[in-house]
Amino acid sequence: MRAIVYGRPLHDKMRGSGPLSALAEGMQKAGWQTVWRNPNVFTPDQTEQCDAVVIHGLHGHARMIRDSYAAHSIPILILEYGYWRRDEGYWSLGIGNLNWIPQTNCPDGRAKALGLIAPPTCKSEGEYILLCGQKSGDAQHDIQDIALWARETAARIHEHTDVPIVWRPHPRQEETPAPSGTTTHLPSEFPLEKSLAGAKVLVTHNSTAAYAAFVTGIPVVCDRSAAYAEVANVDLGPVIFERPGAENIQAFLNRVAYAQWNLSELSDGTAFSFYNRFLSEKKAAPVMPTPREMQTMRGRLGLLEQEAAKLGSQNEQLLATIQRLETEKTELKTRLENVNARAGQLEAENAALKSQNQDGTVRQKGRAR
């Protein structure tokens, strides 16, 4: 089995293995051959025959690499920051896309070891709604202006409740202005745990902060594109404070635990042994479009619909013009036929007059003799 790894090998005594190098080591221990390629010079015509492809995130050329190989039904493994305890060196590993979660039931032992444990009851107290922002233009969502998203979301929340809102911007975009009528918890001043402590519900698009809310018993409201939408609310209506049953949340968290791994698990083959069951089927996992791709597709569809409507209107105008020209053609043909008939009549009358004139001249000459 042969895998193409797009990236740069990293392994030294001071820094150890990078996630790509660690995963490549784990694949080699499973009997796979790994070949390294530079992603920055990739073009769609450079796909190679292989059994799997490994990339890091979907930035730069990575998205092009994924889409090019997916067109040949070759599975793609995508490494990205982990869902949970990422500051401890956990990396998510997905098939075909970011935010991939296995769809099969998974044992709970790994989730318990990671602290991904849902409390049996939902948190009932809370002073405010925690509105969590994300980075504008991030690959995992289609939000280009997070400040606009925050203003619109806060306004929709106020339509259903007068509970105060606390705005928490992304740690790397603390300068994002807060929506009017809200207070702010800057991540540099308020650890996430402190912000969640007083929260009655967490509202976000698809931030990984939701996982901390799940293990705290706080209901989550998110976009339908979020990996955890199945155990959250996707409506800012009256059900904003409700939460699915703890059993469902725990079953989901059990699956999340098998979608992220530390460097040791990547390099010793533990992680790849789990994913190899999917790759051995020789089928690429469906590559679902990202929210940004969906937005682009919807925009393109809208343009095509507008063009189709325009062409339809032009077609109607063209048909009307053709019908008008056909009518004019028929009218002109009739007039031409009438003119030709009249011309024939005039020629006949002219010939008769000419004949009469000739007969008169002959009779006059006869009388003169």
C-alpha cells in the first residue's frame, strides 16, 4: 500500500516529530510505503497512483490536492488541530474533510480517558448567554466578516430572550468589536472555563469551544454545518435553552475521541490502525463541501439561474421577433402577389390599347386611298 504525504518531514532531537511525520511513521509500521511531496508546487495534473493521500489542513494548495485526488476516488486523510485538549498536542484526523467524526459507534473508554464526559443533567443556572466568535475566513466555515455575524446573531437572540449576552471573540481576533448591548470576555483575560462558569447557553457557528460546553452540561446552539449539530440546537428560537439527552451526547463524544490523537498515537500506529479499516475498503469517503464551498456553489447556482432567466426572457423576445417577421413576410408576400397581378392586368390593358391604336391607323390609311 502506498501513500503520498504532502508536506515537509520534521524530526529532530529538539522538536521531535511533527504531526505529518508522526502519521507517516505510524503508516509505515502498518506496512504502508509513504512518499513525500511538496504541496506548494502541486497542480491538478500531478496526481499519482496511490492508495491514500495525507495533507495538513485545507489551506494553500491542500484543498486543490484533496479535490484532485477525490476526483480519482482516492481516500484523503486530513490532519488539523484537535477538537479537545489541543493545547496538549492532540490532532484531529479526518477522512475527506475537516471536522470528520466516525459514524460508527465507539467504546467509551477513550472518551473517559480524555475527559470527554457528558454530565447526566443539563446545567439549569446561568447569568448570561455566551456568544463565541471565530476567525474570519477560516477554512472550517463560510464567515468572512465575523463582526457582522456576531451583530446579526445577537439581534436574533434578543428576539427570543432578554437574558444578557456575553461576547467572547476568538483568541486570535480579540479586536473584533462586540455587538451592541453585550459585554465582552477577552480570552486573554477570561479563560474559557471562567466564561462558561456563568453561561446559561453557548451560541456559536461551529467553534470547538462547544466541546467544553458539552462536558460542562451547557446547551449549545450552532450552525447546521457544525460537526456536533446532531447533539445541539440549530435554531435560535424558543428551544434555545434545551439540550438533547446526555446519552446521545456521550455517544457522540465517544466518536469524537476516535477522531483525534496525540503525536505518540500517530507515530506508533494506534491512530492509523483505526482508520485503516476505512481505507482498506478501497473507497474514498464522500468529500462533503465545506461551508465556504457551499456558499460559492450557492452563489454560482444563483448566477446560473439569473443567466437562465435572462436567456429565457431573450428567447421569448426572439420568438416574438420571429413571429413578427413571419407576419410581415406573409403580408409582404401577399402585397407582392397583388402587385404582380395588377402589373399583369396593366400589361394586358396596355396591349389592348396598343392593338386598338394600330387598327385605327390602318383604317385611316385605307380611306385616304
